[in-house]
Amino acid sequence: MSDLLERLRARGWRLTSQRRVVAEVLDGDHVHLTADEVHARAADRLPEISRATVYNTLGELVTLGEVLEVATDGRAKRYDPNAHHPHQHLVCSACGTIRDVHPDRDPLAALPAAERFGFAVATAEVTYRGLCPDCA
């Protein structure tokens, strides 16, 4: 069973066949699918699943904090199931490919106290941009 499915079961989230197939499609490392990609892959497994059901399920998963919604440069939102594994993103500026990265340094530590302007900073989102090997 995938990490996401395990987390959803532990929460007592009702796993209908539609919800289960969406969670299964989102399983894996470096998964950053658009809602349309999730729908296409889910429909391969469960042909009767509707686009609305996929969008509603993704919205619920984001609200639950089990999936991250990643938006980059005006492209379609992507959904990342690694919500409980701290990481940043590496994004190809040409094709939009996204990879999870785990830098050695805490991004909050990189922000000097003088630059916090009194904020009680809790999290940081860092996005590294460049060209993937296919686009370089």
C-alpha cells in the first residue's frame, strides 16, 4: 500500500473506489501531476471516473494537508503527494518538469534575523529553476 493510502486510512478517510484510484495515481517519488493527468491515469484504471470527481478529490486531499498544490510560472497546478516529507522543488523553465530536492541546509536558517522584519517565520518554500537535461 502506498504512503498516501496508508496516511488516508490512518485518518479514517473513506476510501471509495474513486478516491482510492486517485490516491494510487499520486503514489511515488517525484510525482507532480496536473489534475488532467491524474484524471487520464485514473480513467485508465477506472473508466467511469469523472473529471469532477478527480478535481473534488484533489481539493479534499489538499485541504486535508495530504497533498501539496504546486503552482509554477502560470502553468497548470500540479499535485505533490510528498506533503509530509520536507523538500523543495527543482523546476525546468522550458518544459515545466518538477523534481523533489532535499538540500542539506534548512532554508529558514538562510534567512538572517535582520531580514525577518519581526515575522515569526514558520516555513519556507524554495524553488530552484533551470533547464532539465532534455531541454538543456
